Amino acid sequence: MMNIPPSLAQKVAAAVSRFGARVKPKLRDGGGGPEDQLRAPIEQLLAEVAAALGVELVLVGEASLAALASARTTRLACPAPGLAT
């Protein structure tokens, strides 16, 4: 079992709570596409978690995963420290 530092667990829990607070009014309204309503809050959540972990996160919207024959989606990239991006 992983031993997650309490400070990291608290930061992630707070980020998830903020995500819920951001998403709730968007989905309650019922207007617009549900996927589009989640885009910005998910990007914010992932950015907050990445910051808590101390990693750089690059999100690329509308990326195609042709190898999986999937619709456009968000691609995540975590560049290795010290490498040019």
C-alpha cells in the first residue's frame, strides 16, 4: 500500500472539492454539452494536482488518438524535468 504524505492528500482532496464546486452549477444548468462543461474544471483539477505533485503538466485540447480510432480528446503530457518542451 502506498504511503501518501498527508499534505499531498490534503492538497488533492481540496482540488477535488473545488472541482466539484466548479462542475455542479455547470451541470445543474443543463445547457450546453456536458463534455464541454467539464473541460475547464478538469483542466484546473489536473493542473492543481500536478502542482501538488511538483510536476509540469501540458494539456493539449482536441488531440486525435488515431491509433485508438477515438474521437478528439485532451492529451496529457508530463515533460521530463530538464528537457525542452
